[in-house]
Amino acid sequence: MKVEARKFKADFEVRQKDGGEGVDKIMGYAAVTNSEAPEVMGFVEKIEPGAFEKAINSSDVRALFNHNPDKILGRKSAGTLELIEDDNGLFYEIDPPDTTYAQDLIESLSRGDIDESSFGFTVAREEWDDSGDIPVRTILEVEELFDVGPVTRGWYPQTDSGVKSAEEVLREFRCKKQGKAKEELELYHYKIKTLERCK
């Protein structure tokens, strides 16, 4: 199963330790729930409140910069990343390492050069509504949460290997929909043949 990634506009907060020496925490929202994201590649997406609950408890999530495993900022199992799903969405709090890349990131966050956040995940349950002009995908439950963190650019149709693009998500939906329609048509033909035999 391919990992999906999403981005959201984030209001970051960088808190300094007492005495103003060193950085204590980086905080932001990786995802906003119950709010439709803008249309991307022919569909709109929203995340149901509570969708992250199981994944937060079962996943050893990493805090990464730009989804890059070489730029680790924290980890749930190490106690350097805390995740909470509240009324707004998936909130994270990172205790960053004292490294050059973390200090560079903090400077960029403080200046406002970086103002988006993202998360990598797989979906356990989803729902599609294609009754309007644009299909709406609602993520009901996240299966696994891989990473959260600040990003310079978020989810775009172009994607790297191993990351599911918006185009792939929509194509999967259309294939499932066509498959269901084909099954219903085959069932209809089967019923017609059965009725004809009974005459």
C-alpha cells in the first residue's frame, strides 16, 4: 500500500527554553479535520474528526522536515514527539534536536519562510460522494501514520516513488466505482437469465 501525503497551512509556534537559550518546542497542526481541502486533480478531500485516533496509538510516528528521514526532528517512541487529535485536527509538539538542520528550520519557521505542515499516512476506511459536480473523498480512519512535520511545499499531483498522488487516489476511486457498476450489471443480467429460464 502506497503512503499518501497531505499539506495544510500551519501557524507554527516556536517556544524558547527559560533564559532564552536553545529551542524547547516546535508546534503546529499536521492536519485539519472536518474541513474540505481545495480541489486537487478532480476531487475534494476532507478528514473526519476521530480519523487519527487509532493510528496515533498504534504508530511509532516520526517528526520529519519535508518527509525526509534524514531530517528527523523527533519520534513518538523517544518521547520527542507528542501527537494529539483535538477539535481542530492533528496537533503535534516536537522537542527538536540540537542539530544544524533543526536550527536552520527553526530560523525559517520564525521568519515565516515555511508555513505549511504535512503528514504521511495510509487509509483504513474512506467514503466517496460523487453526487455533485466534483467527487468528495472523506477519510474516515487512518490506518497508519508515518510522519508529521513542517514542509516547504505540500501535496502536489507530481509525486516521488512510493508516495500516492492525488491522480492515483482518484483513479482508484473510479476503478472501484466502475468495478461496482460492472458487478451490478452482471448481477442484473444473471437475474434476467434466471427469470427467462423460469418461464
